[in-house]
Amino acid sequence: MTEDIHHLSVTASPGGLLFECERDHCGRRVVIDRDRGEMVVIDHGDRSALHEGSLGGVVLDRPVVRQT
Ligand SMILES: [Zn+2]
């Protein structure tokens, strides 16, 4: 079984960087507070999928966030 890879699009929001899954039926949403480096999952979406997205030195892996 191959792992599904979902791409996350990034928008700036008042609470930090908002990562949203581009798949219609997934709906994963994650907010990253750049000041504190914290990741908050708003909606888990498809838990079996691999979610990837990056912007401005923030790399989103599963389930780890690295700031470079
Ligand atoms: Zn997804």
C-alpha cells in the first residue's frame, strides 16, 4: 500500500501560519505559531496521509515541525 501524499497550502493568519490540505475530502488544518514555534492541529483530516508543506524556513513533516 502506497502512502498518500497531501500538499498543504500556506496562508498567514492572525494566529500564525495556517496550513490547509488541498485535498477536497481531507480538510487537515494546522496552525504554526512562529513566535513560539508551536504547532496546533485544528482538524486532523486524513490521518493515514502524509502531509507536506513549507514556507519561509518552516518545514512541516509528520508529525514533527522543524524551524531552520
Ligand atoms: Zn490531507
